[in-house]
Amino acid sequence: MSQLPVDCLSEIFEYLKDDKITLHSCILVNRLWCKVSVRISWRDVYDYSSSNFNTLIACLPNESKEILYKNEIIISTPTLKTPIFNYASFCKVLSVNRAHYKIEKLLENQQNNSSSSFNDKVHIVTQEIFKMFMKEISSLKSLVFLLYSNITFNLFPGVQICYNIQSFTLEAEEIVSNGLADLISVQRNLKYFNMTLCYDLDNNSLTSIIPSIMLKLPNTLAKLELSGADYCIPLSFIANFSNLQELKLSFERNENYNNFEKLHVHFSQL
């Protein structure tokens, strides 16, 4: 019997993306079906279970595994052999916070440590997995990074490599790391950027975040969303995005909208 082309299989399996049981059964048919269905199954980190992260740990390079070992982080993995697929490369929708939460739950079941030691180990595992994600993902559709959690990357791993993010959602607190700002600055194909300014920002933090983030965004933006609490925000940087097709501003202070009107900027596609 002739085999369906890969493109046809991919289109058919797209209809199964929300039917995890059926999609998983396709993995067991043959290698081609397995490859196509695995790509869909591993596309969105929000769909990952603890077993997915177990597999990712098995995929870590030896350098990362050595870091885990030196920090007494022992996690049982489904196999000691090298996995047959580069699973991290299939991810297209990545949430730092979702991954951190799942890794935390995974380690809760396998580690017996004090709270301070446990948090350090969660951070280390998350850091190493994200190094792998950023190295292996050639084109990322969406990255979500909500800063209100206890995730504090001093240098965002893989910043020099991951430059094809299309959508970026960021919740900004007092400090935006240089690594995260650098990750934004290297983007070549960013189409959508959404930033929320948290309520506990002070004026000094605000004047620091705006230039460190907004002035590094590429001119490829088609959609920009900004929202925040009771702040008066300088909006002159918006004039840099001549290709905007959609702009959404949501602030509590009318001064922000007045500041925008004073820009007298014309967006030909807006």
C-alpha cells in the first residue's frame, strides 16, 4: 500500500491536535506517522505533562546533565539511551512560567530537600532546559514570560541563538534582566508584542524599563499592546514602529492617551 505524503499526513493530524489519545495512537503506527504526530504533540508547552519534561531531561546535553549531577539533582528518566527525536526543537509555543511550574511539580515527586535547596534545584533544572530550548528551536511562534513569579534569569539562556520569535508576551516588574532585553533586541521577525506593567512599579523602574525594552523592539512589529496601572508613560517610542497594523493601549491615566495624540504619527497600515 502506498504511503500518504508527509504534507497530507500533517494536515490530517492537525484535526487531532485536541484529541491527545488518538494523536498518541498515531505515534505507534510507523516511523513516518510517529514523526508527524510527535511534532504536533510537542508543539505547545501548555500541553506538556510531567512525563514530557522527564523526556526533555533525558535529552539534555552532557554538560547540562553534569550541572544537575554536581548539584545533587537526580531525576529518573524514561530511558538511559539518547531519545530518537530532538523533542525540544518541535516546540513552537513556549511559556517560561508554565515550564517552571511543571518542573517544580516534577521535582516535588522526586526530591526530598529543604525549601531553599528545592527552589535552587528547580531554578537550575529550568535554566538548563531553557538553554536547550533556545538552542534547538529555530523558529518560535510565541514566548510568554510573566515576571511576577519567582523566576529570575540573570542572563536569559540562548539569547544569541533564538532570534525568530513571532509573538512575545511580557509582564514587567521592577527589574528586566539584561539577558531578557537582549533576547528582544536580537529578534528579526517579531510581529506581536504585548507588555503589561505591574502595579508595584515606581517611577525609577518605569523610566528604566521603557528604554531597556521598548527601544530594542524591531521595526517588524505589526501588533503592539501596552497596558498598566496608574502610570504616566512616555509613548514617543511608538513612532519607531512604522509597520504597525494594530495598536492597543490600556491605561488608567488619561495623560497617556493625550501624550499619544501629541505624537502626530501616521501609520500607513494602521
